[in-house]
Amino acid sequence: MRSRRVKIWLLVLSLLASASTVADITVDTDSLRLRFSDQGDLLRAEACFPACPEKRVKTRVLSATQGMLVLGQAENTRLQLEREHKNAITTLSFNGQSGQVVHRWQIPDRGWMISLQSTGTNMATLMSGEDFRPTPSSGFGYLLEQTRYLVFDGLSVETIGLDEGEQAARTSKGWLGFRNRFWAVMVLPATPLSISPATGEPVEDARIAMAGIEDGRGVDLELYLGPVEPSALSGAAAELESLMYSGLWFWLRWICQALYHLLNAVAMVIPEWGLAVMVLAVLVGVLMQPLNRIADRLQDQVHEIDARLSPLLADIKKNYKGAEQSENILAMYKEAGVHPLYSLKSLAGVFVVIPVFIGAFNMLAENIHLSGEAFLWFADLSHPDAFLHLPFRMPFFGEYLNLLPFIMTGFSFAASKLHSHPGMGAAQQRKHARNLVLMSLAFLVLFYTFPAGMVLYWATNNLISVIKTLWKRSKVRHN
């Protein structure tokens, strides 16, 4: 009886040891923490940026509970694991009973790229999970917080939303995968694959079914599991840098990249990211000063012409109607030596500001360095400042009072009010004031649910404009 109990305990211990062996198929590198099944599936992937050992590391679990990359293979296939670490690369070989390699993973000690060579299947499923889902957001902030499929065709990138209509299967020869705001999972097949991304209203997590088109070729893949960050992407593969600001024209992408590198340079001197964003706004203002001067001069010319012609225009509109009114207005412009479309000069300032606005917006929206960084009362520069939790939820605006957008709007209104031209008549002043209020309210609604880092940049811009205008006025008084 005693010997029987001993045998039972030995059996239990052997089963536990076997289970422990399976659970221990893990690989930890400077950039990744990976776990594999005894069948060669990649079960769990956690990425680190800039590196796992760093103190202020940013991490994200990229995988679903069912697995990150699940390989289609016959059930009950028993595979033996051979593990080797050589030349800074960990190799996991999952071998069949006859010793042939069924799946082989190669994982470098550094970087976010790993590779798979599989002869045991020509099917695989790539999945994200709950941890990969974007942070819930209200208002226009929702536009930033989405998971999207990406399919490369050369250097162009097709973007597919998870909530789009049903997608037909397609053939992919280049990179494919999915991303959220700061992290991406991308796959490069060695041979063309037939892919079917899961889409539709109920779909919350990315899921791409992949199948080899050529029989007997298996599935050979390069995988990028890492941050959406220029140096990380270009270091893995030059084409992957196209993920950055992929929805913009190439010249706007250049502006984004220039602003990104300028902000990083500032952060090397000022390691506090909130202050670095404010300094960036100052530097951009200095660099834009020559263009802003031209725009301001054109704007002042429009205000002067408006003030000079406004009484004449009001008199013509009072005394003439229809075609006669139009003829008199044109005659007035001709006599004053003014082109009828002179007011378009005021748009020069818009043409100067808008490209930089778009560049800063996209750069700050996708800047992983701001993720998790606190500043002032902001817990995270990559999310709204959430100054106060409200006891109720407001439609569109959410359940938090965000203070920074109101500060930005106040600076914006003050800057515009101070910039009004002294030559304006009473009617023009009223119209100008009404437009200022409407514009300020529009920007408040637009920015209210945007990340604090983005709002901080524009609040600083508006504050600089207020200070600059007050300084100019003080110089005029002293002169």
C-alpha cells in the first residue's frame, strides 16, 4: 500500500514537472517578454520602450488571451523543444518525433524583431487582446484612440478600421498587421499570403487569418512587436517608418518628423517632457517669426483698408441695390486702388499656421515619449488633464473636468482681442469680437478631450502671442 502511494506521488510530481517545463517556454530580451506553447505558438508578447531594464520604461501587452500568433496544425502533434542561445540570438526549435524541425523561432537579444520559419503549417492567426485596446475616450479624442489594420503596398499604407464593413480576403506580399496609438504588431511574409482581417461593429480586437498560397511552402514570417517610434521602426525595417503619420502628405510628414526631432533634442537638455513641450512651442514661434511678420503685416493692411472703405461701402449698400450696387462697389475699389479680393491677404496667416498646426497635432498625438509622463496636475501627458472627476458624465465631454483647454481658450481669446486693429469702426469691432468668441468656443470644443501634451503646446503658443502683443504695445507707448 505504501509503495503504491509513493508511485502515485511520483506520478503527480512528474506531471507537475512536465507542466512546469511547458510553462517555462519563455524568452526575455532587452525589448520583449515572450511566452510560447509546447506546440510553437506565440502565446504572449509584452513589448518595452526604450528597454525593459530602464527605470522609466513603457510596456504594453500586445497579445490576446488565445495567443499572439497561433499556428494551424494537427491536434495531438507532440513536439520536442530544443533551445539554443548563440551570437546574441535565442533559437527555439520545435521538432517532430522524427527529429525534423516543425517550427523555429529566432529571437535577438535586442530590438523588437523576431522571426518564424514553419514547415508544419501554412496557416496562422495573428491576434490582439484586451490589453492592446486603446484607452476609452470621449469627444474628438476618440479619433486618436483606435486600433487599425495596416496593409502595405510598397511604401503606401492602407488603413482599415475594426468597425468597417466586412473585408474580402486579399493577397498580401508586404507588411501587414495592426496598431493602436503607440504600439504596432506587424508581419512580413516571405511568400504571398491570403489574409482576412476581422471587421464589423462587434469587433473590439484585431484578428487576421493568414494562409499560404503556395502549397508545401509553410509560413515564414518576420514579426515586429514594438513601439510606433521612428528609431525603433527604422531600426527594424526601413519600410516600417511609413507607419509614422501615414495619413499625411509627404511634406506634412517632414514637418512632423522635424518637430519630433526638435522635441527630442529639447528633452535631452530638459528631461521634463511637459517643460520640453512648452519650450518646443517657444522655439517654433522663434523659427516662424519671419513668416509671422509677413502674415501680420498683410493682416494689418486688410484692417486698414477695411477701416478706410467701410463707410463708403455702407453708403453704397444703403443707396443702391442689385447690379447698380455691384457696379458702384467695383468702381469704389478701382478708385481706391484696391483689388476686390484684397481680404484674401488675411488668409496668409492661416496658410503659415495650418501646416505647423497639423504637424504638431500629429507629432504630439503619436509621441510615445509623452505616454505616462506626469506634469503639473496632469497624470499623463498623452491623455486629457482630468483636473476634476465629475459626479456625472456629460455627453461628448465625458466624466472629467479638463482645466487646460479653458486656459488655452482664455489665452487664445486674449491674444486675438489684443491683436484687433485700432482703425476698426464700431461695427467692425462688434463683428470682430463675435468672430473671436465663436472661434475660441470652437477650439475649446475641439481640444477639450485631446491629450494634455497637445493642449499644453497650443496654450503655450497662445500665451506667447499675448506676451508678444503686450510687449509691442508697451514699446509703442514708450516711443
